Amino acid sequence: MGNIDQAFEFYSKHIYDAEKIKLLKDNKLKVAGHVHSVVWELFGAILTGQKAEGITGADLVGWEVKSAKEGGSYEYQYHRNAHLEKLDEDCIVNHLYCSYSDEYDGLEVRVMKGIDLSDEYFRKWKPLCIRKYSNPDNLRFRKSIGYGHIQQYGLLVLQVSKGELVFRKDNFEDMLDNR
């Protein structure tokens, strides 16, 4: 079974959980946002075949994983004690973006190289981050990359519609490397 098959199987069981979504709706609880970021990181680990390493830096070896509701932006957060190293690392690692529908029955996963994001985002954020942390009361620096940018420039890896896998690019890592 390939990585996309395994990732889709995980998605079907643990992200698009129809029974849990029905219970949330029946109890008038919010559906969108109930999947924790670590679950998306696990999805990314299965998809890329990479594991986490350490507690700071990229989510997975060579990969940063982001998720957002369809149309939303992807948030990056830089903590006071590791912000400069993290900004530099984001210029180098690959980035995996998961965009999900309100009820998680739709999903698009796109990938980009950090180097392709660095000039427009990470390098521009660095002086802003340094300035923010010049005040010792500031604990977090947050910035985001818009949905439209990722849609336009990101390589589509997989697409799910109505809970069914409708598009897959099994060789996405090779294609990303050759971009």
C-alpha cells in the first residue's frame, strides 16, 4: 500500500469521521476545527513517510504541515526562544498544506518548497519578528500565508470530494524536487 493510500485510509478513519461529525452536529457543536493540528501532522507523516524529530522546528523531518478550512489562511507561529532558527528552517524545508471543507468530506493537499516561499514570506517576516521580540512582553509572533497563494502555486498531491479520493499524484515528492 502506497503512502497516498495509507494517508487516505487514515483520513477516512480519523479526520472525516462521519459518525463523530453527526454527533457534533446533533449536539449543536462546531464541526470545523475539531481536528487537532497533531492529527494533521500525523496525516502528513503518513503521506510523506517522515517522522517528527525534536520538539522545536519543522513538524516532520524535512516538512512543515499546515491545515486550514477551505478558503482560510495557513498560520505560522514563531516562539520567542526559537524564532530565528525556525524562520531559517522554514526557508529550507518543504511545506504541506491541507485545506478541508466544513464537514471534512472535502480535502485538498498541496505542497511547496520552502525556498519558493522564502522571499515573499519568511525572509520578510524575519525583521518583523525580531522587532516584535524586542519587547520582552511579547510571547508569540504569528503570520500567515493566504489560501489563494497556495492554490495558485502549490503542487496538488491529493483531492477528496464527498469523502472519496478523486485525485492523487503518487510521485509528488519527485515532482516537487524537480520544480
